[in-house]
Amino acid sequence: MSLAIRFFDPIKEVERLPWELLLDADPNRDLVTAYLKQSLVLVAFDSENPDKLLGVLVFQGRLKEWEILNVAVAPACQNQGIGKRLLQACLREITKRQDQKQILIKTGDLTSPALTLYQKMGFKQIAFIKDYFVENYPEPIYEEGEQLRNQVILAYTPSSTCS
């Protein structure tokens, strides 16, 4: 497999939105629909089969920071470096814009593979919100058989180079 990453236009390519991936990372479809309209989207795919999306990353610039809102890799393709490559592409894009704003990523405290990846890439935990997912999502979310309750917020400050 030869991995490629490109920008994806959620407005022009609406019929090709990778909903299964997007909702795997954030099951609130209304919320995802709302933030997609104002976000940049990167997709990972096999260059030999460009119609099959293997991963997605959604990020958004704000006045005081950037936020990575959604990162998902197809279950059959996890642990192959696709999430890392998407994050690297995102960080390069933000750096290319010469934007030194802090980059936030929010995730559940039970998502250990994701937390490990984010921390290896230089994100540092800055906040912990108890019962965030219980209070803000209508249906319970489960990670590895356990109900997700708490949110972890991590931050990264870009430098002139990205790994």
C-alpha cells in the first residue's frame, strides 16, 4: 500500500464524506456536520485505490488557537502509522501558514492509543474535564467496553519544523 494524503472539500465532495470514520471519532452527527462547514479536512488513502479512504483528520483555525476536531483511521488500517501521518500533515500545514498559535486536541481519557500517539508527537495535557461525555452527549460512548466519561485536552505549540 502506498499511502497518500490530500485535502478534502466537505462542501464540494459532500457525497463522498467518510461518515463511518467521522462518526467513529465523534458520534454526534449534528456536531460533526456543523464543524465540517468551517474546517479543513485531510484524508488518507491508498494511492492505488484513491476512492477508498483509510483515515480522516478535521482541523479548524480560530482566533487564538487551532483545534484538531476529529481524527479517525479505519479499524482494519489502525496501528499502521496512518494517524501519525495525518497529524504530521496537519502540523506541517499549520506551520506552513506561519501560524504559531497553540494547537488543541480533545479526546477521551480511555482512548489510550490516541493519547499515546498525541503525547509522542509533542502534545501535552493541559486540562481534564470530569464527566464531559456524560453531560454533553445524548447516548453513552464506549471505549474498549468501558463508558467514556472524561475529556482530556492536550496542546501543542508549533515550531518552525515538524517531525
